[in-house]
Amino acid sequence: MAALTDLFGLHWGWMALGVALAIAEIVAPGYFLIWLAAAALLTGLVAAVMPVGIEAEIILFAVLCALALAAGRRWVLRHPVASADPMLNDRGGQIIGQSVVVTHVIEGGSGRVRHGDTEWLARGPDAQPGTRMRVTGADGTVLLVEHLH
């Protein structure tokens, strides 16, 4: 092993680790491995410029990982990724403002309505089956409805 590190230098190992971590971040993105890749690449650069022992390089890598992760966390918190469709996983929220048809009488404030091919629990004013109503909100899986004006 000593002959191998004398021939190629330990910095190439850090560089290879940095590239491997960067590729892993591309394959499975999560804003985590890229910071470790940066730390490994910086450790490789430092090891190339001023060769020190492996122990010092490992300590440098650990410190750079902590700093990179802290800086990355700070950057991600300051630059949040805006969703292209914030209502993507909120089916009830997606149909607010649309009309529904009462399928089971709404009596005493609760009943069932249909939107498209889905039947929902509903809360709202009393209404008979077949009545068209407008969705004003959603409370979990229960649609809040009102009469059309």
C-alpha cells in the first residue's frame, strides 16, 4: 500500500471519493452527498498541495464535512425549492371552487358528494341528492360545500 500511495499520492483517493459522491448525488439527489463530495475534493486538493499524514487528512475531511454540511443546510434554508404544483398531494384543495353533485342527502351538516369519479364526505347546508354545490374548502378528506349562487 505504501508503494501505491508513493506512486499516485493519497490525494487521488480523495479526488476519486469526491467524484464518486458527486455521481451518487446525481443518481439519488437529496442535497446531502454533494457537500461530502465537496469536502472530499477539497481534502484531495489540500493533500496534493501539502502532503500530510493520512490521520491529518481524515481529520481535515471530517472538519470540512461538518463545515460543508452546515453551509449547505444554511443555503438550502435560505433558498427553498418552490413546488411547481403546491396542491399536488392535496386532492381536496385542488377542487376548491369547483362544483360537485350531492349523492347522499346532506342533512344536519353532513352527507356525500361526487366530483368526477370520486365520492367525498361533505359538510355544508342541507341539500337533496342531485343538487349542485360549490366546494369552499377541505378538512382532511371532508369537503366543505355551499349552494351555488
